Amino acid sequence: MLSKRLSMILSMVEPCDVLCDVGSDHGYLALAVLQNRLAKDVIATDLRHQPLLHTQQTFANANVFEHISYVLSDGIQQVNTKLNTGVICGMGSDLILKIIKQDLGHFKMMSQIITQANTKLPYLRKEMALLGFEMTQEKIVKDGFFYIAQSYHYKDHMIELNEETLNFGYLLNIQEDLVYEYLLSEKASLEFILDNNPHSTKHLHLLSLLKTRLDERVN
């Protein structure tokens, strides 16, 4: 059974011919993609042997031996198949961007890129926009922590995002209860920082932007 985080990511996958799960870990998402017929073929990659062995075991336990390939690779560098969809989730923004930038030409040709960063999410949104990738989906789930994922495709021009959307979500709907709960938690975090450093202009500015977003909530 998929976690809430992986179920959210799975719900964002658009049907395609070939999907690459970058950093596949135990391969649960890759298997679910095939089982739900969201891709005809799936490629699981990882930089290390052990995670790929875990993925192979997951597929073996499910008696799935076709339409799955395992590639030892830094990102997609060793993948020689044309990819329609790339999934890069469960890692930091710096690593996600490194993977995309080192094979930028290939990612530009994909119809969908799904990201889910564990750190520096505003930085990821900003850099993807600067690279010319347009966000088409943004979803949130709570599974102990809040997890936010995005779907992108290449638009061949820089996408402009303002500070508020960079920091607190581009496509997150404030009218959704979970989004509201998440933003309240972000507000509490900013207020805690300001209690200890009340003159931080950066955090005062972010709190002002966040209050503007929260004020949009229709009760």
C-alpha cells in the first residue's frame, strides 16, 4: 500500500509511454505506475546498487517482470531511452536541480516532470521558473509532515513568479482546508523565528506576504 505522499505523486502522473522514476528507492511508485497502466514502460534509476536491488525485489514480490528496467545512473545520464515523464521526488531541491540541469536538454523534451522536494521548496520553484518550466499542478498532503509536489513542462521562456507564490505555493488553493492548515503552520514557524529575532526584515516581509494569502480565505 502506498504512503499518502506516494499516492499524491501517483495521482499526478499523466498517462505516457515511458516514465523514469529517478532515485526509485524501494520502487513502490514505479510498480504502482505500471499496475495502474499510467505508463507502458517504466525505468527505475538510482546512483547506488542497493536501492536498485530493493526495487527489483519489490517487483519480484509482485510477480512483475516485464516493462520495467533498472539502470544504475546519476539521474538519467545512463538512460538511453526517450522519456516522456520524469519523476524526481523525496530529495532536496539542490539535488533535484542538479539532476535536471545536468541533462537539461532531455528534460526539456519531456511532456511531464514531477518533483517533490524535502528542502528549499521556494528555491526549487524559482529555479524551475528561470529555466523555463511552467508548473501545471501543485498538490499537498499531510503524512506526519506536509509534503508538496509539482508537475512541470517546458515552455521555452522564463516564467515569472512573485515572492508570495514562490514561498507559499503557486497553484495551492487557500480555500482547501489542508492548504489553509499548512499555511497556518508556516505562519507559526515565522512567528517563532521573529520571537527570537524580531528585527529580521526578511521574515517580517514573509509574514506580511503570508498574512495577505491567509486573508484570501473565505470562511
